[in-house]
Amino acid sequence: MARPIWSGSISFGLVNIPIRLYNTVKRKTLHFHQLRKKDSCRIRLKKICPVDGKEVLPQDIVKGYEISPDQYVIVNTEELDALSPKATRTIEIEDFVKLEQINPTYFEASYYILPEAASVKAYHLLLAAMEHTHKVAVAKFVLRNKEHLAILRLNGSLLILSTLFYQNEIIAQSELEDELVKADQPPTEKELNIALQLVESLSNDFQPEKYKDEFQAKVLSLIQKKAEGETVTAPSTEQNKPGNVVDLMAALEASVSAIKKQKTAGTRKKKIHAAQN
């Protein structure tokens, strides 16, 4: 059963809606421990001073901000705590905006918002107002001692809260202009038409279940085989080297042709399967 990671309330104007916050994702990252090769003894990492080579214990460690090479300003825990945002339990809505005005680059993490039993009516009233106006709410709240910028948006019959990066955390595109290699000339009409055919041939409705983490599946299969005592021979790995496209039109036309053949073959398989059943 899912457990809330945070509880508090949504506040806009004089309206207060008690809610609970739940994770929208469950990470599937594989974790490996570091072991000594000869006997699989698990390694314990130590913090060592590079000057005298001695281990530094947690109680002897302080925080320092580097202001110039090897020059630090020491900041203690009490000073940081005094500046930390107050651990309020309120998601303060500051503005309502159009979702399309927010560049996806700003999105960080998302959470489901569920109402407490006593606030169901107010919760659904907020949903209805946002659906009617086609707007999302920009808000601030404190989670894990950090103040977050976020938006509240509709997701079917629920609200989702998505934390956002602040403006000063986003790398401006202008910083990459010197790295951008510009085309000598725009694409020809023929090139554009064949590119549009390629896009159209690959166009589908988004089906998230279609995409699998193949690397993780292969790693788990490898671990299972080795755990069962099977000897596994690693296949040779070939690095994919970037190459220059010699003939753009030929590559585009070959791509369209290959996709058409794949779709034709897929249709035939479905018909054969249907006939057998």
C-alpha cells in the first residue's frame, strides 16, 4: 500500500485544502556493492585527509565554501539552520498560468496529490476550476528542508504536483551558440518531403508500456544465470563509431523503405496469427 511522503495543505486565497503527497515513480535502478576481488569482502569507504593520510571522523568535519583556490569560508550547522526555510505544511499557490508557457526543461520530479477526507469537496472544486480555465497553479512549498518551486496540474481525476528548477539553474541556450554548427543551406523541398514521410511512417500514439529498459533486463538475466552457477561468456563489444552521412537523400529514402517493409511484415504476421486462431 502506498504511503504518503508529505502531508499538509494547499492554500490559495482564503481557501485551505488538507492533502497528502505520494510518489509517482518507483526507481528501478540496480545497485552494486564494492567487494574485494579475492574474497568478496565488502569494502568500507573512509574519508582520508590528503595532507597527513589520516582518517577524518564525522564529528571532525565542517562545511566550507570555496571562494578562491584552497580558500574556504566555514559555515556551521546552526548558521545554515537559521537560514533554512521554515518547515511549513502549506503549498502556497501564487499564480495560475497556461501550461504551454512552461518550458519542459524546468520540470524536475512529480508527486500525486490526494485530498484528506474532510477536504474532498474543496479539492474537486479546485480541479474543476483548473479544468474550466485550462490553467495550472504555480506554487511554493518546503520538502526535506528545501523550498521548492512547483506547479499543480490536472491528471485525470487527480492533481499532480511537479517540482521545477529555478531560472538560475537552467543553462541558457545562448551559452551553446558558439558550439552550434549551422547548416550551410536550408533543406531542399525534396529532402523535406522525404523527411516528412519518415516522420509520418514512425508516427504513433504514445504507449509508455512499449518501451522497456533492455539493459536492466539483460543485467538481471546475467545475475540470475551467475547465481545459478552458470558460466557466462561476455559477448564481444563493438563501439559504434559516429560516421558522416554521405548521401542524405539516400539515407532518408532507405529509412522510409525499411519501415514500410517492417510494417508489411508485421501485418502479415498478425493475419497469419489470426488465421491460426
